[in-house]
Amino acid sequence: MAAIFQQALSKYLPAWVGFDLALALAVGWVWPDVAWLERLIPLFLLVMLYPMMINLRVEAIGRALKSPRLLLAAVAMNFVLTPLMGFAWAEMFFRETDSYLISGFILKTLVPDSGMVAAWTGYARGRVESALVIVAVSLLLSVVLVPVWMWALAGAYVTINPLVILKNMLLIVVLPLAAGRITRKGLIR
């Protein structure tokens, strides 16, 4: 079942992304008070990531760490190129607006993506193990680099709670990986 779901998502990935965005906008428009859905995010993440983790070999994650070029390129994009582009866009589009809007936009460009990176990488038939390493390293680096960049670009002091980052890593990386590994071992037996 998981393989059929993964194949359908891989084959029609752009359509699924478009559908997902349209659905999110429609739900937000029809029911503006959807804050209660936030509690379901961990469940939705597990459902999206679990199929990727069944086929993932843990040894492949170790191999992904042995090739630092991809990781360095991703970190440079996440924490050098993206913040500078976010600052430039904020200055270009929001210069005459509220400073909170500028700070919020810069903060949005600074915070690294999380679990969906690994899911979409898997659905696009990319290297999920590399995506997991990039997500984990980016989340860890964000504890230090987000406050530094916010101070430099927006003049705002922002703190990042390391416990929230660890919780996200557990939900995004560890839990789906453990569930997939258990399932894989069970299927092989």
C-alpha cells in the first residue's frame, strides 16, 4: 500500500503540490480559525515520512555524511544565500511598511525547512538519506545562526528554544526513521 501511494505521489508530484496548496488556501479561506489543526501536524508528518523510511537503509545515512559537499552547499543556501535574498526582498517589497513585517519576512526565510523536505525528496525519487542529514544539521545550526542573522539583518533579537528544535528532530527524523526501520525488519523476516 505504501509503495502504491509513493508511486502515485512520485508520478504526479507537481499536481499533488498544487492540489495541496489549493486545498490549504481553500480551508484557510472557508474556516479561518484552523489553529486546532496545528495539533495534527505531527501525525500528518509521520504519514508523509513513513513511506520514505521503510525503504531507507540506516547505513545510507552514514554514507551521506561522508560526502560533505552536498551538506555544505545546502547549509550555504540555507544560512547564507537565503537570508541575504530574504533581506533584499524585504527591502524591495516592504520598505515602506511596518518594521515587524520586514522582520517577520526575514525570519521566515531564515528558519530552515523541516520534515517535508525529506518527504518531497523521496516522492521525487531523490536521496532521502541526504535530505535527512541536511534537515538535522540545518535544525541544529538554526539555534545559533537564526539569532545572529536576525540581529544582523533586522536588528531584532530572536531566541530559538533548543528543546523545540530537539522535539522537531524527534518528530521529523527519529520517529519516522524508527517506525520505518521496525517495519522494514518485520517485512524482511
